[in-house]
Amino acid sequence: MPGSRSYSTEAIVLRQRRLGDADKIITLFTPDYGRIEAVAKGVRRSKSRLAGHVEVLSHCNLLLHRGRSLDVITQAQLIGGYRSLREDLSLVSRGLYAAELVERFTDVSADSLPTFRLLVDVLQWMTARTAPPDVVLRYFEMRLLDELGYRPQVDCCVACGGALPPETNYYSAHAGGVACPSCRAGVQISGPLGVNALKVLRLMQRASFEDLARVGIEPALQLELERHLREHINFSLDREVRSAAFVRDVQRQEERLLLAADGVQG
Ligand SMILES: [Zn+2]
């Protein structure tokens, strides 16, 4: 019977790193305790039953024992293994990016349920291919920024507070949102923001993911959104997200494959 030194929690595995010859330290994101680290003993041994349940991006139920420094995972039960996601380079690169964002933006905190639910949703949307994985990531970034207090201001100008005209405006990660053409000179600008990109940013703040998924977002528009949101995130975190480079490599590979396929068809 678990005593008072044991507790159970649902978790998503964000990261793993080696500890000694046989163990790993697992970074977990939980609905009630925020981000925690725990030891998974013996998972580097081939016979470990625990190993398959604590893979990166797995969704599981865990029983943990409170340790002096780190807690120890004593039991694990898989809720969602997302095997098809982990075996697809295109999806896993985006999944790891989402996990890294959560790891970097969050800490041990009591109220992490909305962010936890969002991360579970993202893994499910990607696995179900409800929308292109990059569109899922943009929605995730917008919602994460919102939940953690970095909501981009897209309804009115960040400098004068006036309405944004239906023409090219300007994104300012520095000022936390969109600046109108008249205020452009007064704020540090990350780049121009087209009319359609502004519409999608607003939609991402207001609409459900299902509604966003119904809107076709072309690759060029997706890239424009990616640039601005990435800039916003780097500015809010005050550093780069490492796995963004991995996503970029995979995107380049996908572009080459698309071009090759076009060549074959043409
Ligand atoms: Zn203005």
C-alpha cells in the first residue's frame, strides 16, 4: 500500500537524461505539480518494464515515491504512447519543440492544468493530422503565450491603442504585439505583418482549434506567422528554443521532398 510518501499523478514526459549506468532522470509535466523531475530506476536495462512507459512525449499515470532530492517513479501506466507520432520525423520534431516550450516556460506550480490539457490536445491533433503540424504549433504557441501571461496584443496598436487599419501593419515582439503604420517608427519592429496574418493571429486567440483547422493556411502565410510568434517567444523567454533548429531542418527536408515530387509529376 502506498504510504504518505507516495503520490500519483498524470504526466507527459518532456525529456530524459542519463543517470549513472542504469537510471534516467525524467522531466515530467503534470496537471497539479507543474514541471517535476523524477528518477526512473533501471530503465536503461533491456528488461526494464518501466522503460516503455516513460518515453519522451508519452502520456502516463505514475506512482511516485518522495525522495530526499528527487522523487522516484515506482509504477507507470501508459495512457497515450503516441507511437505513430514518435516514429514520424515530421511529427516528432514538432512534438519535441512543443515539449521544450513547455519545459522552458513553466516551473513547479500548482495551476498547470490548462497548459497540461493544451499539451495533450496538441499531441492528439498532431497524431490525428487534424491540421498540418506547423499550424498546430502556431495555435499551441499562441495559446501557451496567452496562458502564461505573454499574450500578444493583436486587437489594437501596442503603441497608440488605436484600431489597426486593414493594410500592412508591423509586428513588434519587443512591444508584445502589433503596431499600426503611424507608430512604426516609434517601436522596435520585428517585421511587416500582412492583413491575412493579422486575421489568423486574431482567429487563433478567439476560435477553437477545430475552427482554425478549417481555415486553409498557405505555407507562405504559415511561415509569416511562425516568424513573428517565434520572435515573440524568444523575446519573452529571453533565449532561443533549441529544438526550433531541429524543426527548421525537418521543414527544409520536407520542402526538398515536395520539390522532388513536383519534379516527378511535372
Ligand atoms: Zn499606433
